[in-house]
Amino acid sequence: MANLEKAKKLRVGIIGCGGIANGKHMPNLKKIKELEMVAFCDIIGERAAEAAEKFGTPDAKVYEDYKELLKDESIDAVHVCTPNRSHSFITVDALEAGKHVMCEKPMAKTYADAKRMLEAAQRTGKKLTIGYQQRWRGESLFLKEMCDQGELGEIYYARAISLRRRAVPTWGVFLNEYEQGGGPLIDIGTHALDLTLWLMDNYSPKMVVGTSYRKLADQKRAGNAWGDWDPEKFTTEDSCFGFIVMENGATISLESSWALNIAQPDEAVCLLAGTKAGADMLDPDHELRINSVKHGRQCIEYPNFKSGGAAFFEGSSSDNSELEARGFYKAILEDTEVPTKPEQALVVTQILEAIYDSAKSGQPVYF
């Protein structure tokens, strides 16, 4: 983060000290010298205390009630790392308490909840961003620059893909529909959809058709990557698919699954087809390939991401989650727009909800 060394350290609070906080947020925040983690909250007090000991300042405070944490007027920003059901009301309360907010994806369980979050950010003037770190991968940033410069032409067809063969998360509340709002669609499909809409710069959906399946969830000895799941607790879908038509006529196929009998799984990737060229992240040996016609010949190009590349921040990292965190705090310190705008994440939630609604009703959903 260039030219920010002399800025006052931002004081950060963590709400929810479970897997995503420990695996993504806190380790990357620890690398950013412009901030310090001073407060930790979890409904299981021991988890908050462990996080404070590992990542916090010597005088970091520990809470079991997030509302108590929000009373600390010295805290500048909070990270909301709780189950999806509580994203909305915690984020709204944090914004109303004068904090900037990084909320883990998805924005909320429902469009209505997500809209309340956006309205609170607009009302308070505080910055709100959603944790879609797949945008910060090297191939994503490269392809975004291509799209923005019109090198693919008009992008009228896309596939957004998050398909696992047998990798159902068996910890936390991932299998709990009440807490999460769904299964693979809202968990990993959300990343693929966000990435695709962002690359296309298209946030105007017209209609969707969705199908949802719970076909493998009752199987025993299912060869799951993280051990057998409990079918009694598996209350979400195991696969969900959506067909999305945008206002400008573009078509997006969204494919998501935790458990699908496929030989080549792909997660948080996409395919784009434009009038000038196409691009995809589906080649098993390369991160990104560009297809086009040059001098009357079909060509495929593979950008090299193993060396070089742009330094997005001083001393930049190749870790997409660290880059995402640095982007958020750079926006706070320099008072600029957040890289992942809540208006964009709102449309992602709107489409996901419509796919679930269509799957339940068997009818298309029109916006």
C-alpha cells in the first residue's frame, strides 16, 4: 500500500472467529502494517480468545455479543465472518455504529436483506464491500483488463462454473439451509457468478430459470474429500444450476455443485465468448487461455502468470485474499470507492435468490 506508512493505524474488529476468519481474513490482515486487530467476537468465547491471542494486539478485547464490540468508538472497521443468515443485521448494525464493513460472501441470504445492507451504507456514508476474492487472482485481473479494453468484443455468452466432484464441506453450518440459505449455489456458485458478471460488466438481469437437486446427499461412504457427511444434517441441495438472460440479450449458464459425478471439477472459473475473441479458465494445464482468429487462422494464447506482472500495491503479494484486504483498506485510507462494490454484490444475491425460487416453483423468474 504505497505512501500510506505515516497514516494512523486503522483499528479493526473481527465478528465471527470460525473457519473463514482463521483461514482467510485474520492471517491476511496480520500482514498489513496500516492496521491492527483490536477486538474479536464469537458466540463461542474460547474461539474469540484464541483469535485475539494469535492475531490481536496485546490489549485486544474479546466479546461474545457483537453489539458490545460495536460500542467501541475507536474501532474503524469490522469484518463480518458469520453464517450467511446474520450477515445482513450485523452489517447494518456495524454501519449504523460508524464502522466500515468487509462482509464475507455472499452478501446475504436474500435480496431484501442485501438491499438493507446497501441502503445502510448509502445512509451512513461508510464503506461496505463483500468478500469476492476470486477477482484478485492474476488471471482474473488480466482478463478484466482485456474485457475493459474491448478485446473480446461484445460478450454475449458465458459459463460461470463451480463444480466439485465429491467435496462437501462437513464442518460448521454449511449443510444447514436455515443458517446459510442454500448449499453449493450460495456457497461457491456465488464466486463464479460474481467473477463472470464483473468481467462482463453486466449487472442487468432480465430472467432466470433454475433447477436444484439433492441426489447424492443420502449416500453413505460417498468418497467425500473431507470425510462422510451426515445425511440427516444435509438440508441443502447438493447441486444447483441456473440459466440467466440479461437485459441486453447475453446468456449466462451458472453451474454449481458440491458433489457431482464428473471427472474434471472446476471451481470459481468462467468461460466468456465475445464477438472478437473468447477466453476461459477451463484448460487443465493452464490458468487462462484466449482464443481468437488472426490472419485467417484460429489461435489460442496462454498468458504466463509464473513471473512478472503488475505490482498492485507496494510489496504486493500473489495471494488474492491479501490483495482483496489491501484493496479495501486502501479505499478507506484514501477515501476512494471499494473495489468490490455492494451494488454489484446485490445483483449476485438477486440472481441466486431467483434461481432458488425458480427451482422451487418450476417457473421462470422475471426481474
